[in-house]
Amino acid sequence: MIRRKPIATGSDWSFEVLEAYEQELVRLADEYRLDTYPNQIEIITTEQMMDAYASVGMPVGYHHWSFGKQFLAVEQAYRRGQMGLAYELVINSDPCIAYLMEENTLMMQVLVMAHACYGHNSFFKGNYLFRTWTDASSIIDYLVFARKYVAECEERHGVTAVEQLLDACHALQNYGVDRYKRPSPISAEEEMRRQKEREEHLQAQVNTLWRTIPGPVASDTLAADQDEEDPLGLHGGERYPPEPQENLLYFIEKNAPLLAPWQREVVRIVRKLAQYFYPQRQTQVMNEGWASFWHYTLMNRLFDEGLVDEGFMLEFLQSHTAVVNQPPFDSAYFSGINPYALGFAIFSDIKRMCEAPTEEDREWFPDTAGGDWIEAVHFAMRNFKDESFIQQYLSPKVIRDLKLFMVVDDDQEEMLEVAAIHDDRGYRRIREALATQYALAVREPNIQVYSADIRGDRSLTLRHVQDSRRPLARSVYPVMRHLHQLWGFPVRLESTMDDDTVARRYQWPLPEEESRSH
Amino acid sequence: MTYFIDRRANAKHKSAVNRQRFLDRYRTHIKRSVEEAVNRRSITDMERGEKVSIPTRDISEPVFQHGPGGKRTIVAPGNKEFVEGDRLRRPGGGGGGGGAGEGGASNQGEGMDEFAFTLSREEFLDFVFDGLELPHLERKALVDLDEVRPVRAGVSKEGVPARINIVRSMREAYARRIAMRAPIRRALREAREALAEEEHKDPVLRNPSRIAELKAEIERLEKRLEAVPFIDTYDLRYNNLINQPQPSSKAVMFCVMDVSGSMTQGHKDIAKRFFLLLYLFLERNYEKVELVFVRHHTAAKEVDEEEFFYSRETGGTIVSSALTLVDEIIAKRYPPGQWNLYVAQASDGDNWDDDSVNCRELLMKSLMPRLQYFTYVEITPHAHQALWEEYETVAAEFPDRFAMRQIVEAGDIYPVFRDLFRRRTAT
């Protein structure tokens, strides 16, 4: 039995005590090779936490009613006691900003520091998606730039005009990302310096694209397909864009015929911010799992070294258990798979299979089993996103522990079918299915810009490729309306099946209006 | 590297702008809720915020989403008895299919089709009184002078310890110390110089008695220097407060209600709300609003609020009795030079036939010249009687200050109220 010399006891905290624990956490984190940005830990009140929540954690943001709505929702839920405020919020920036609420107990503050300042922070710095897609050192500056720019636009063009533009952009913000191209990192200085230049350049580009007299049509295409309605082949040129574009907002920013330069700039701001949040949407399980794994490890080390007392540890375990609890599907508390639970289980399992590999592990994970666990978890953290992480590391043991099973819901069948359970035949299929469930392409409909009719009625056509015959929800109409506001001319959407046949067409303005005008 | 920052003192309400934007955007929805609330609520809880619900579909932020249908694969935890190949009935509603993992669980609670939030009391009342203006809101001349407010007015030499102005006091003390010590210091310096000169002389030439004298002098001066007090009573300065009469506006509102047998509880409820709205409205415009409740059947009586609203009477109706009583009370307690006078009367329109003429006389001659405003609501679905007709002539005489409306059911109150106090555009 080691002699306990806790740094502090009881549930009250002070800055000195927090700093002392911080010192210990740094030491342990170093030992575990956790590489982090500097930490900026801010102590805030409940009210401020609700503010932070409402703006998706961004410390500064432009004004928009939807953030106000978010705030009201948080406030209402909090007042009714439906929701404890999350006791931490951490921002992917350099330095990494973490918020601690003043009414947290001492244990909670230490837990949050371990979780956010060492868990999330090292994830932000290490994971390849964050490294590729976000520039932690410039995000705050960029947010300040965005806020100023939007405020200026509001002054110059009126709050309503800006609000409607933002509404339209927000509706499309999940489609404001190049998924496969590496983006240029955002930088506020650069943005401001180049903004003027860009406005002019952009407008020139748009003008060229939409000039009223089209350039000569290549003669070979003219000869190739003769069309009775269009014998001269005036409409027969190359489709524009030649390849489908997945980044709708980018396409609009560069090609929408009627947008004013400041409107293009606002589209760009929304797009850039969407890009900043893009990695977070894809690494929820990993990120939370990683942070939970480390707060668990670090807190246990503090206890082993006698730096905290038993009361502290009991309180911690209770809280930790609640966080990583996974209610079964038939429980009243079930609301999908808990990313904390799944991520924590997988990271813990990687450690387990390094330290005490079984036959099964050696067969399933020959490269990992029996290795250095610190190296193994770091490798996993750095090189994957949720989809590939689950595909790679979800082991039979975790499937058994969580008793995962797979159900196929096909609207052409009368009954649901249990397709796989946690047995030898099911492991791989469950792993596959769960990984797919986290693929962004499956979670969000795959919609791309298919063509812009630059020679004809200037209409824009999008294509939706149905995933397993799943149609679009009714929200497609309001989104099309927003898209129409940005584009300025009719917009169409074709929902296609796997075999490229069009299953359903949508358009805005709605056809009856159109037929009336004819 | 880590640093801690204490942000607790920083501004709260960072979301205030966004909150306001939201409220502005859904003005029409919120107004509808507020109007319903005004009609529904009982009097005692008008003074609080209101929960407002807006259908979620009206405020949704649409994005492209998967709709129901097609083929979905769901992985869920907690399998107990299923084995591969089991077939299950679709859980109720079809297409829901366990609901696992789809699009992330809503953090606003599941399955809510109403977006609910709470307006603060201020916001609520702002919506209630949106666009309304109190008629003839003239500030009466400086009201009785006992209504005064203490105002800072420089510093004075007298005051109570609680109001000591420390900076000024210490400055005074410092100046005094310099002034009082300067001559002593000068004498001391001269004495020391003399002593040094004396001691510097050749021992033969020294004058021992002179040295002793100088030493005694130095000692005496040093004592005097020390005796100069650090702070003295006449250094003290106090923040001076004087009482300044405040131009304030006070209003008194007379609630006059018929409680004769013909007024049912339903009528009274409607009247209640009408009075309440007027009261809330006055309260926001005047610093001080007093209420006087006058109820009447064949005789009028001044009562307290409880009795006014909740006790029952039977009998006939003589309206003029109430108006006479109001007139007396004004004469006795509320000189029109100091008070803004408002009368709100609610009745079902019944009156003794002969009495209506008296009412008109009373109003025209005595009351109207002194009142800011007189409102009359008649709560009846039936045809008007003599009282209404007589009042119409009054209204014609004082079109700016006399308003009358008919109310049939509770829902009419708010529009009537708005109508009565509509912001008057300059004509």
C-alpha cells in the first residue's frame, strides 16, 4: 500500500491546486508521448458555457439567428434539468482553448484537464485529418476576420440581406468541402490581403463564363451528334462542369451568375468554416474515445501515485462510467451508439491486445498483438478516421462485449432481418456494417453538381446518387429554394439509382409556377 | 506549456444579439403565442415570462437528408436473444427501424415537433405592448416635493463617516502637513547648521552654553515636527449629497365595474383582464401607479382588489353612483395637478333608464375635464342600451380622451385593448 499524499482533498478547487495537478498531468503526458499544442484553460460561468455552446464552441462568430435559436434550446434544456451542461468544451486551435465551468468540483476540473487538454488536444495535433484540413494556429484570426466581414456587410447591405444569404449557405454547408482534394489552409491575413484582388478576379471569371455570346463550338462535336431541334449544335457543347463537382458551395462561389462580390465572399466564409468542422464530423468516435482513454489512464496514474484520495477516485469512476455507458438498444435511454463508449472500448482493447494478446488477437491483429501499446494507440490515433478506424480495429472481443448485432431494414421486405450477431460468422460483417455506418458518404446523401446550362436557360442541375435506394427527405424542397436564391436561375435535382437511371426529379421554382409562366 | 485564464468576470450574454435576431425573425409566431397567453392566463401570473412554442418545421434549418425508405443496415448494441436470420416485425410506424445512429440523435430531446423556449418577463411585456402608446402621456409639473432623490454635489467639510471622500481627505492632510512642517523644518535646519558650525570651531573658541542651547532647540523642534498630526479632523472631506426634487409622473387608475346580478363570472373574468392589461401598461409608463377599485350595483363602494374581483353581489344597477364616488375620491385624494387620472369602466350595459342621462352629465361636466383618459368596455353580445347611447355623445365631445368598445368574448380583449391605445400618428 502506497502512502497517499494527495495534492488536495475535498471538492473545492483553487487556481494553485489546478496548477499543481496540471504539472503532474504534463509529466505523465510526456511519459505517454502525448504531443499537444500549448493549453489555454479558461474558467467560465454556466451562462458563458451556454454562450459557448450556442456558437458551436467558436469563441467568436458572426451573428446569425440560428445561433440564437441554439442558445434558447440549450438554455431551455438546462433550465428544465434535462441536460447537464457538458462540463468541457475544447477548441481546435493553437493554443488549444479549453473551458472549465466554475461550478465543477475539483475532481471534475482535473478530469476535464486530462480529457480535453491532453486527450482532445493531442488528437487535434496528431490526427491526419486535422493536420490536413485545419490550421489550428490561424482559426481564431480567421473567425475574427469572418465576424468583422459579415458585420461590415450587414452595415452596408442590411441585416436581412445578409441573413438570407447566410441561411442559404448554411443549408448547403455540409456540401462545402472538397472531400478528396487537399485544401489550402485558411489564414486570416492572407484572406484579407487577397480579398480585394479576389473579388475582381472572381467577377472577371464569372463574366467570361456567362458572356452572352458563346465562343465557337468545336466542329467535331457539331458533326458528331446531329439533333433535329438544334441542327447547328448550339446547345451541344461540352457539359459544364466537365466533371461532377462535389463542393457545391465552391461551385456557387466561383460560378453563380448573379452574386455580388461581397456575397461570394460570404459564401466563401461559410465554406471555409465548414471545412474547419469537417474533420470533427468524421472523427467523433475516435476523438471522444481517445480523450476518454487518456483521462482514464491519467486519472488512474494520479491515484496510483497517491496524488488523489479515494473519495476523488470514487467520484471519478462514477462519472467515467456514466460517460462511457452504452445502453442496450431496447433501453429507454438508448439513442444510438455512444461514441464515447465505442471509442473508449476500442482504444482500451488495443492496449489489452498489446499487453495480453490471446490466440484470437494474434489471428485477427497480427501486427498489433503483443506490441508496444503506446506506439499502437498513437498509430491508430494518427492515421484513421471513424470509418477506417472501426474497419481496422473493431475486434471480436469488443463486438462480444457490446453484443453488437446487425439488422437489415429493407422497405421491399415485410420484416426486418437480423443479418449478423456477435459470433464467428458475424464479426466481419458487423465490423463492415458499423464502419459503413460512420462513412460520411452514407450518413449524408451523395449530391454533386452535374451541369450548369451555360448556353441555355442558365439552370443548374444536381445529381443525387441513391445509396441502397434511399430517397431524399422532404427537406430537399427548402434546400432547393435556398440553392435557387444563390444561383438565381432554375435549379434541378435528379435522384439516380445505382444503374444511373433517374428515379425522381425535383426542381425549384416548382413546375406549376413554371408552366403558368409559359 | 499551459496557462490558466479566469474569464468569469467577462461579459455574459454574448448570445444576446443572436437571441434578439431569433426573436425578431419569428416575431409573428411569438406574437401569436403572447396574445394567446394574455387571453388564457389568470391575473396573478401575468407578471412573468412566457413559454413560447414554434412548430419545428417553421424554424428548421433544412439540409439534404436521407428520407425513409430504401434499404438500411443498422448496427445496434445489447443483443440478448437474436440469432442470425431472425425476422422481426417492424417497430411501430414503419421505416423507423430501431432508429440507431441515423443522423445523430437530436440534442433537443427526441421527437419534439415544437421548438419551445422561454421569453423573459421583459421580452414578454414588450411583445404585449408592442406598438402601443399611452394616450396623452403628459408629464405633470414637478410633483409634490417630498419625492426627492439624493444627488452627488461636490464635497463638503461636514458629513457622516460613511461618506468620507478618502482621496480628498488625504490630499488635504498632505497639504496641511507640508504647510505646518515647513517653518519647523526651516528652523531645524538653521539650528543644525549653527550647531555644526559651533562644533566645527576650535575647541578653545567653542561656547558650551550655546551648544547646549542649540541641542535643546533641535530636540524641541524635532518633537514639534513629530507632533504634526498625520491626519486631523479638519482635513476630512465628505461627499456631499443634496436632495433634488425629481420630475416624476404618477398615475392613478380607477377600475370601475358593475357587479350587479346581470354580470356573470364570465363577464367579470373578461373585465379583469381588461383592467390588468391597462394596469400593466400604466405601470410601464409611470414610475408610480396607484389603483382604486370601485364596484357598484345600486350603490358604489371602494374596495380592495380581492373583494373587487372575487366577491358576488346581486341587485340592480345605477352607474352614476360609481362615477359620483370616483369624482369624490379624486377631489379628496388625487388633485389633478399632481396625478394623471385614468378611469377604466367595465359593464354589461345595464342601467336604470333614468340614470344614463345622469352619467352623461357627470362625465361631461365634472369628470372628463380632469381625466387623462376614460375607457369603457361593454361586455355583451346583445344590443346596446341607453348607457351606450349616452356615452356615445360623450365620446363625440371628447374624441381624443374617451374610448368605448364592445367585447363579446375573452379573445376580443387584446385586440380591443390594442385598438384603444393604438399609437396615434400625428394628424
